[in-house]
Amino acid sequence: MLGFMMRRSLRRMLSFTALSVAIAAVATTTIALVLTARVRADNDRDARAFVEEQRIADHITALTYQQQLDAYRFLLSADSGSIRRFDAKGDVAEAEMRRYLFYTLSTSARLQIERMRELHQAFEVVAHRGFELVKQGDTASARLRLSQLDNDAAQLDDAVSSFLQIRLAQHDALEEKNRSIAQVVRTILILAGVALVFLAMGIARSVSRRVLLPLEHVIRTTEALKRGNADARVGPQEYDELKSVASAFNEMAEQMQLSRDQAEMQNEELRESLEQLHVTQDELVQRERLSAMGEMLAGLAHELNNPLGSVLGMAELLEVEVQSSPQPEIRHLESTVVLPLVREARRARDLVRNLLSFARKPVAALDHVSLADTITSSLSHCAAAFAQSQKNIRVSADAELFVRADGVKLEQVILNLATNALDAMKAGGGTLLSIRAGGDSKTVTVVVEDDGPGFADPHSAFTPFYTTKSSEHGTGLGLSLVQKFVSEFGGTVSATNRTPNGARVTITLTRAEAPVVIPAAEPVPEPSNEVAAAPRGRAPRVLIVDDEPALLEVQRRMLTMAGMTPILASSGAQAMEIIERDPPDLVISDLRMPGEIDGRALLGWLSVAYPPLAARALLVTGEIAHEMDNALPVPTERVIRKPFTLVEYRERVEAALRSDER
Ligand code: ADP
């Protein structure tokens, strides 16, 4: 029972309430019915008793009068049968009066019955005295005595009537009492009905409060959930059934939220993938565009290199000639014609070199490059220009920072950014270029900033050929190259403006371990000095091999100007003949030449026939295809790239000649 009360079950509560109401209704109705039945039975019994009492009264009165008649008959005929009949009827009357005593009677009624019995006995005593007198023959006294019976009978009749009056009054009182009881029962029934109505209303209210309100709460919570309020939950409930509903609902809401969270996560992932896809697509398009453009430019640049090489070489030679001319009008040509010619030829060369950079395939394997060293070496190329323009450079890069990159290209990246910063500061103010590098275990970030005017449009800065500089100073390829190289290294680059002014380029690269340093091997002595470099006191004899007469001529003049003896060969085969006849001190060969013996074949033959000559031979090339397909047969310091300047050419040649002396 305690458990029943403790566990708050709605079904039990409702069953309990319904049972209580039913019991109350049944009990009330039963009590009412029992009371009503009892009252009715009481009334019926009383009514029947009263009828019986009336009948008894009538019988007693009738018997008394019949006894009177029997007494008079005896007086007239002295028949003893009349006395017997008189007595028998008297006994019946007496018995009838005694029957009254079986009823429930009031004291006054009982007293009245006693009086009736006394009167009847007195009546019979008077009659028997009269009978005695008749038997004695005293008829006159007997008649007198018997005449007294009328009076006695009338008195008995009155007593019976009085008794009936008393009983009638009693009966009326009982009826009145029962009517009151019935009235009370009716009132109780009405009150019970009203109480039941109130009880029903109370139960309805209680059910509504305990069941409907929680259900409305559930409905409101469902609506809230439908409207997108994911936190909507059903609160704690009092009853077991509602607790189950609430916990099932809350579980469902949790599940929904979980599913929604998962869906949102998947959406987010999809969105990110889509964005990544767009970025990759843009990059691919950009790369595709650059690669197509690169191929086209490579062809164009290669075709331009040879004539440009001749023009630049000739122009520089002309400059020297003009400078040393004794005629003032010729010397005057230096500033008006020759210098602009040299400058424009150099600009054309720079442009072609930049164009060629686009065509270069990414290097197959990236190195572990020291960032600090690369920055230092890049800046060494432009430090003089910064100093000349009174602009400062501040570098902060940890010596431990290594990145995955190609050293030469990374150098060009930094150089391009530094040159751009210098140009911007020269044109729009600002004095400081700052290069900072830092990183975590995976990436290294390089920030190149200046306090110049900033980008006119940072979004267009990486677009090929976008430039705000005059055609004399800008090609619009510097930042495109930066982006191309950085993406080859697997990194990213972005351009923004600083507040309040200045430009910022941020590069992110993959961090690399410091390379393992292998100790340099002992220099191996030259196997033979069959062909030594120029002996002291004699001008070095240098064999130039080139199929382009103009370039042959340019080189001839450059060597002559450097005090060397040029020997010319216009093909590989001719060069071999000359070498076999009289080996020179140095061979400088064009890489690509018509005929069977090109520069590569000539070098191959030399390395077998004249190893020392092969070891210091120089290769002149304007080719990009060879770089991409096969490694060049000589180290980079022995490659002269077309178009070359007088200074570059001379340096390379002298270095090659010197290499033999070491
Ligand atoms: P170029 O230098 O030949 O114009 P780039 O691709 O290197 O080509 O640069 C493109 C353009 O980006 C420049 O013309 C210039 O407008 C802008 N730019 C590059 N660097 C800076 C800088 N540090 N400050 C302001 N503008 C810059």
C-alpha cells in the first residue's frame, strides 16, 4: 500500500480517484435506499397494524354487543346455552384485547387497553350477577342488573374508540417521523449529488492540471523544436507515465540535435571541401594558364635569345669602343646612343629571363634550404641599390630555420619582393624593408613588409603582366614568379596592405630539417696535365664554337678585349679538328648546334680525349628545354647564359682559366 502511494502513477491515481468516487456514490445510494426501504416498511407495517387494530376493535365491539344479546336471551328463556355462548365470546374478546399487547404501543395505549379489559371484565361481572339473579328467579332484579350492560358496553365502546384515537395519533406521529426521515434522506441524496458534481469538477480540474497541462507543455515544446529551438526540452514530471513521455521526448530531441549537429558538421565539411575545390580549381586554372603561357613564352624567349645575345654583346663592345675613341663626336655617341642601347638590350634580356622562368618545370626534388642564408644572399644583390636610395633593410630570421624549397628560386622570390619594396618606397615614400621569419614544427612563415604606399590593388598583384610601373621599369611578372615558385615548394603566398601604410607579403613554407653536412673530400689531384692552362707570359688561346656568326664575332671581340687569343669554330666537327691539331687552353662551346657534333657531343668527346680541357670547358646556352629534360653536362658555374653581358662572360672565362691553377 505504501509503495502504491509512494509511486506516483497517473493511472493509479485516476483509478484510485474513480474507485473512491464510485464507492462514495454506491455507499450514499445504498444508505439512501436502505433508509427509504426501512421508512416505507415501517409505514406499511404501521398501516397494516392500524388496520388490524381497527378490525380487532370492531370485533371487540361486535362481540360485546353479541354478549349483550346472549345475556338478554338468557333473561327471556333461561337457556344455559346462551351463558356458554356469552362466555365464549367474552374469551374471544379478551383474547383479541390481549393481541393488542403484541404490538409496539405507547404507554397511554397500553393503559387504554388495560382500561378496556377492566371495563370488559366489569361488563361480564355485571352480566353474571344478572344470570345469578335469573337463576334465583328474581327476574326484576335481573332485568335491572342486565339493563346496566348497555351503559357498560357503551363505556367499553368509548374506551375502544379512545384506544383507536391514541393509536391513530401514534400512527400519524410515526408517519410524520418517517416523512422527516425521507426528507432527510432526500436532502442527503441531493447533497451527495452536489458533492459528487463538485468532486467530479475537482477531479476534472486535477486531471487537467496534472495531465493536460503537462501535455500542453509537451505540445509547446514540440512546436519550439519544430521552429528550430534545438534546446527545447520537457521539464521534470510528477507522474510515472508523464515521466516516461518526457524522457522519451527528451531522448528524441537529443537524437534530433545529434543528427542535426552531425548534418551541420557534414555540411560544414562539404562547404569546406567545396571551397577547397574552388581554390584548387582556381589554382589549376591559374597553373594551366601559366603553363600554357610558359610554353609559348619559352619558345619565343629561346628564339629571342640568340639575336638578343648578339645585340647585347655588340652594344657592350660598342660602348667600350666608343669610350676609347679619340674623336669627341664618337665619344659623344656613348651617352646619346650606346648607353640607351645597352640599357634597353639589358632590359630585353631581363624580360626574356623572366619569361623563361615561367617555362621552367618545377624541380623534381626540393632541398632543405637555410632561410637565413637565402635571405642574406638575395639581399646581397640589392643591398647597394637600397643604400644608394637611402632605404634600410632589417632582417630577423633564425639560423635554425630550414625550408623545403629550391635555393635558387627561393633567392629569386626574396629578391623580387625586396626589389618591389625598394621600387615602391622610392616612388611613394617609406624607408624600411623588414623581413621576418618564424615558424612552428611544421611550417615557416616569412613576412616581407615595407612602409611604402602599399598595394594599389592587392588582389591583382599576382596576376601575370599586372603592373603599375612604367613600361621601362615593370614587366608585371615578378609577383607571378613569386607565386609560381612558392606553389612549387608546396607553400602559399598572399599580399595585403598594412595600417596606416605599407605593403605586406606573407609566405608560408613547409619546414625542413637541417641538412646533414657531409665533410668535403680531399681534393683529388688532376690525373694529367696534358693540356695546361695558358702558360705564363702568353695570351690564353680560347676556342669559341658557335654556329651563329654574330655571336661568334661578339665573343671573339670580347676575348680579344680581355687580352686573349680567340680561335673560331662554326661547328662541333671543326672544333674537334682544331683541338686535335693544336689543343687550346680553353673551349667555349654553344650547346645547341646543327650537325652531328653539338655542344654536348663535343664535351663528351673532350672528356675522353682531353679530360683537363673537358674539366674547364664552358657551355653557352639559351636553351630552356635542355634544362628541363636532361641535366647540363657541366656544373652551373661553367654555364654562360645567353644573352650575356661583357662582364659576366669575362668573369666566367677567367674563372675557368684560373680553375686549372688551383
Ligand atoms: P612589376 O614589379 O614588374 O610591376 P610585379 O609582379 O613584381 O611586377 O608587381 C606587380 C605590381 O604589384 C607592381 O607593379 C606594383 O603595383 C605592385 N607591388 C608589388 N610590390 C609592391 C610593394 N611592395 N608596394 C606597393 N606595390 C607593390
